[in-house]
Amino acid sequence: PGWVLVLRNGLSKLGPPGLFLKGMLSRWADEQARLEIPKAKGSVSAVTNQAFFIPLYELFLTYGGIFRLIFGPKSFLIVSDPAIAKRILKDNSKAYSKGILAEILEFVMGTGLIPADGEVWRVRRRAIVPALHQKYVAAMIKLFGQASYRLCEKLEAAVSDGEDVEMESLFSRLTLDIIGKAVFNYDFDSLTHDNGIVEAVYVALREAEMRSTSPFPTWEIPIWKDISPRQKKVTKSLKLINSTLDDLIAICKRMVEQEDLQFNEDYINEQDPSILHFLLASGDDVSSKQLRDDLMTMLIAGHETSAAVLTWTFYLLSKAPEVVAKLQDEVDTVLGDRFPTIEDMKKLKYTTRVINESLRLYPQPPVLIRRSLEDDVLGEYPIRRGEDIFISVWNLHRSPKHWVDAESFNPERWPLDGPNPNESNQNFSYLPFGGGPRKCVGDMFATFETVVATAMLVRRFNFQMAPGAPPVEMTTGATIHTTEGLKMTVTRRTRPPIIPNLETKVITVDGDQQLSSNL
Ligand code: HEM
């Protein structure tokens, strides 16, 4: 305002004290000129009592695509606007780090690819991305098929015994078995039996989830670590996982030394197509601690996410028999009784749409976390360095502004002959795998994995919620879990009889009827 200018000029004439006052005045005027981000008011307990991303949806409808949430001395920016999400994740991604996420996950992922920032991230991303080349993903389809087959056998036994099954834990085991083989050629075999290492992985995962949702960091109190039984168990589990990883790295190093395969960009060792094998064969110059951090990160990143996608897909399918019918029809036509191959992935279009739509309604993780490293402008609002930001993918994916009938499960919303939906063609209204330079490296892997598992399960069985099953409600850690599991009744599928189409009937000379072979 004009009076500020007059006062500023007057103050300059008063010498040093005047100059000091002038500085103060300018800062105050700048602050006033800044547009203020709306502050969400309301009870904090409403936010902490349930899966935290649910109340954020109501606040988004009230306060808009960016608002500030205040918890005592801390404040967070909640972003639910696609253009702002795009600015943070892609257009100005250099100005943001993983912030709180890196602090929380340090104990288990160290400086692995998910929490890492800056130069460490750049170098590791450049080393790891090539490992997930096309030939690798194609080889993985076989692994997805074999592991899904083991799950089918397990379900077959439950059907014979007339027992209901808890699908969430089975999906978790399925994807653990897959990711262990895929990343470091280790067979957890958790679908068949429990062992120490499987338990250790779950202890580490639960701890990471607890730390991401706990309001008070008890684990940072120095003596607590040594006396709390829970923390002692965590330390022991991490030791076991680390020594297992060290052994696997050593075994793989020996294999690489003995083989005489030439390394090139689509290098693959048929006996061990794992990411670890690729990295070692590529001559990746990396400390063993960093390699372990990266393996651990991929183990976690690729395990619970895929498991959660399958859990919520089967929950959605249990309420949509018309979708199941279309799905089974496609799988019968494309696969018949075969194991899926990479060529089938293009043909299982409707199955892919089912996964796309499940990821829209239940994104894993439901929020992305960032911290601003410098001042920036988000939408019309200037923000300062050091802001903690949650991008609510949940809100973006359910925004009434961008989706028709946002809450309904409708795989048909994306035409089968259209492109596969992703953050680019949906302009950041849909980002199941993030976007920009930090986008998921396993997006193709995960899509095929969940497509193969879904196809193989629905072709053999029908799934319904078990009578008396607990209500399916959400809770959150890194991904969205159910509160009490997904209890289902599984029945063997009886294929509908093939009804001959009268128009394709062929009458032979001797009067016998033959059915045309295309049935
Ligand atoms: C990053 C989702 C499976 C490895 C991400 C991000 C998302 C995501 C949203 C971005 C995180 C952020 O920007 O803060 C998913 C979902 C999956 C899945 C929904 C399953 C359906 C996998 C698999 C792997 C994997 C199977 C490994 C083979 C990674 C890694 C990153 C990442 C390493 C970090 C990339 C970086 O920061 O450069 N994932 N992911 N993910 N994902 Fe996945």
C-alpha cells in the first residue's frame, strides 16, 4: 500500500535504527502480499481416529485442491489438485525431497531408491531401471503364473475341505514369493510354510507401517530401543534379513564370476533372471550396504502394494458379478487352460481395465509425501522451503471434478480400444504409479503380476464374501489394508455349457449334424 512506501522512505532518513525498522516493515508488507493457503479447521482427533486419508477427502471438498492442516506446532499442506500434483512431481520435481518418508523409513530402507534423494537417488535409479527391461518382464510372466498356480492349489484344498479363506494374507504371501524370486532369486515359499525369514520380513513391514502412522516416535528414545520387546524383535529381524541378503549377494557374485555370458542391455540369466543378478553382471559399482538397501526397498515396494491391489480388486469383484462374468469370458477366450505369456498381456484388455479401475478406487499408497527444498508457487499460492506436503492420490482419484460417478467401480469408463490410462494421458488426475522422475520403476511388472494372478484365479474359481465375514473396512500403513481381513467363500467354477449357435450349424450330406469347429 502507498502509506508503506511513504513510511519506508521516511525511515531511510533516520540512519541505522530507521533502516532496521524499514527492513522489518518490508518483510511484513511481503507477508501481507502473499496469498494465504486456506487453513483447515476442525478436530484433529477426527483425523487420527480412522484411516487418515478418509477425513482428508471431506476437507478437500470444503477447502479445495490445496489447504493447510495444522497439528500443534506442525503443519502439512494437503494437495488434491492435478495441476499442483504435476508441478511437485514432474515440472519442478527438483525442488522437492521425500522429507518425512525418508526419515521414517531410514531404519529399514537406508538410502534405498524410495527414500533416497539427490545424487544417491540419481545414481541408483540409473543403475536399477535398466534391470527391468522387456525381456526381464517377459520372463517374470512365467514366475507370476507359477506362483499364482500354487495359490490356486492352496484354494483347491480349501474348497475340498469346505473352508473359507482369508484372501488378504494369501495375496500378501503370493506377492512375497514373487518379489523374493524377482528381486534376488530367493524362494520365500511363504504360501506353503512359515519360516523365520518370512516372519522377519513381516516384523519389519509392520514396524515401518507403525512408524508411518504413529503420532509419537517412541523408537527414537535411546534406551527404549534396548528394552522394548517390540524394538528388540525389530532389531533381530533386520539382522536376519540383512544377513540373508548378504548371503544371497555372495552366492550371486559367485554365479556371475563363473558364467561366460556377455553383458548387454537386455542381458538375462535364464536360471536366475533376478534384478540382483543383472546389477552384479552389469558391473554396478556399489557398496554392499547400498545394494542391500536397494534390494530391501524393492522387496517392500513390490510386495504389499501388489498384495493390496489384489485384495481390493477381489473385494470390488465380490460386489460386481457382471464384471466377473465379462472377466471370465475374456480369460476363457484368451487363455483357455494355458499359462499366460507376455503376448497375452496385450489381449487381456478387460482384465487390465479391472486392475486400472481398482487402482483408481484404492491407490497404493493413498498419499505421496514430499518436502519443499526451496520456495515455490503452488497454484496461486507462494510456499516456503521446508513445507511438508501430502499429495492425496485418494482425493485425486475420487474427485467429483474429474470423474463421472467417481465412487462407482466401473472398468468400462476406459474404452478397451483406448490407451492404457496413466498419469500423462489423464493429466495427473490418475496417478497409480506416481509421476515424473520418481515414478514407480515396477509399474509394468506390477500391472502384469496383478493381471496374471486375477486371470488365473477367476478362471478356476468363483469368489464371494463368506457368510458372517467381518465388514470390510479400511486401515492404513503404507498401503490400504482391511481392518479384519477379506474372508471369502471360494467355489470351483463350473463353466457354462457351450450352447451351439444354430446359425453356424452345418448339415452334412448324410444328414448328420456337425457343429462348426469355431465352438
Ligand atoms: C515408487 C506404486 C509395485 C518399485 C512407486 C510410487 C508409487 C508406486 C505410487 C511413487 C512413490 C512416490 O512418488 O513417492 C506401486 C504400486 C505397485 C508397485 C501401486 C503395485 C501394484 C512395485 C514393484 C516394484 C516397485 C513390483 C519393484 C520391482 C518401486 C521403486 C520406487 C517405486 C523402486 C521408487 C522409485 C524412485 O523413487 O525413483 N511405486 N508400485 N514398485 N516403486 Fe512401485
